[in-house]
Amino acid sequence: KNEVEQSPQNLTAQEGEFITINCSYSVGISALHWLQQHPGGGIVSLFMLSSGKKKHGRLIATINIQEKHSSLHITASHPRDSAVYICAVTAYTGNQFYFGTGTSLTVIP
Amino acid sequence: KAGVTQTPRYLIKTRGQQVTLSCSPISGHRSVSWYQQTPGQGLQFLFEYFSETQRNKGNFPGRFSGRQFSNSRSEMNVSTLELGDSALYLCASSLEAGLNTGELFFGEGSRLTVL
């Protein structure tokens, strides 16, 4: 049983397209993180949120606590956005930290 | 401002050996957390340290342990290595404890191969 589910697993988009990646979770959380991992392993934190919506450049993250769902949107996608996007949650119970399996995004010029 | 530094970056060990990995957090950060990433299991949480105390622990056997020093640098140790321990081990630092108080800053990872 996975506490965090992401969809889609793989996504190919044309440059300029609007992209949405979804994350659903089954545990009570105090925070949700969106992470980006490029080939080679380095992970960058994109957002940490516990309610509402955050925006940074072309990236937007939203969370609906009642529905236990979050989305990551990329507007005007670019080939440099190609990476794996990972959703992670900090659970109330035991202060555990759970990861989704990631969404592999490829943006074609 | 220097980022999170992990050493060594690559290492090869044989079954039954033990290994120690090091993580130096960003200056001023007091929380260090550790993660294992494998192709089969993905990313999994190992443990978090804050002010030299382990705050929480993931679902890993006792062979996996860690500690944090007074300067916030952290080490993790894996004893009696198994083939399945081959993985990328990542650490992350943040200002405060709890993995819900601020952004996490990740190191580049230590890639362990067990033969």
C-alpha cells in the first residue's frame, strides 16, 4: 500500500504546453513537498505547502487538504523542465516522510 | 553559501562489510535527514536528526544507524552490508526539525555498490 500516489508515471509534452502532475495521499499530513530530480541524482525542492497555492516563475503548486490531493502545474513548458518530479508528504503519525514514485517528464523542442 | 556536502560520492563494498557516510549541512541548518533511493523501491526515508537527537525513523532494520554531531554534521552507518543495500543515499538539511517547517536542501548523494 502506497501512502502517496502520483500520476501520470510518464509524460511527454511539446515545448510550450501546459503540464499538470497529480499527487494523492492517504495519510494525515502537516506538509507536502514537490521535488525535482535531474539525471545524475541531484534533488531540488520546488515547493513546500500545507494549504492553498504557491507560485514560482512558471511553476504553480496547489493542495486540497480535504480531498488529500495536490497538483503541480508547469506553464509554457521548456526542454530544461525535463526531469523526474516527486511528491512527498510529512505525515502526522510518527513524523514519517513518504514519497511518491515520481513522474518522468520529457519536453520535446 | 556552500550547499549540502556528502562524502564519499561513490564507494564499493563487499557483503558483510560496514560503511559510514557523511553529510555536512548548510551552515546554520540544524536538521539533517537521510534517504535511500533504489530503482525498485524509489525514495525512502531513513531518519532525521536535530540537535544531536534522532527525531524519527523510517522502516529500516537496525543495521542502519546514524548520529549527529554538535556542529550539525551527520553520519549514517550501515553494518553487515547486503546486496540490496546498493543504492543512492541522499541527505537533506533544513533550518528546523520536523520536515514540515521549511525547504529541504539535498546533497548530491553517495552511491554505494555492494558486491
